[in-house]
Amino acid sequence: MHLDSIPRASERRPMHLTVKSRVRSRVVFVDLIDLSEGGCKIRAKPGFAEVGDRVTMKVGAIHAPLGSIAWVEGSIAGVAFEGAMHPAVIDYLCEGGAVRNDAPRLRRLY
């Protein structure tokens, strides 16, 4: 089964944002590729996470729900949230509301 064919409970929204996260209790900067109420797709250096790892993410002052790595394919991973992210928060992030000019710039890992 291809990962894009997995049924989703909510619409995935494309994103292009680097966020600070924690995986295995260490800080990892990841690229947020897409986002939905129930999870997201992220990219970082290969080997940054394994299936079942707990992950937290923060964009500015916004914390995503606690999640776990559902699948890993090279440098891409899927995160399943334990709770749901509110649709208004997703809209805010998609509109670039969490990225401010005075915020420190995050670096890419690859």
C-alpha cells in the first residue's frame, strides 16, 4: 500500500515550515510538509526517528498535540496526534500567522 492511499479522517493541508520538535528527548528541527487535525508529515535527516517514537512540535507559541511517529520512509515521517489540532489553528499556520519577521530564523537540516 502506498502511503498516500492511507485513508485520512481529515484533509491534509500542504505546509512549508521549519519547526522545533523533540524526538527521543532531543531537539530536532523538522520541515512540516503537510498538516491535518489528526497528524502531519515531517522531514529531517534520515534516522531522526523510528516508528513509535513520541514527538512534540512547537511553531512560535503554538504547540501541536503530542504525537507519535506512525511511519518512516527515509527522511520523511508521518506523525499521528494523540489529540486533534483545531481547524482554526491549522488555518492560522497555513496563512503564515506563526511566522513573524522578528522571530529567529530556523535552519534547514538537509
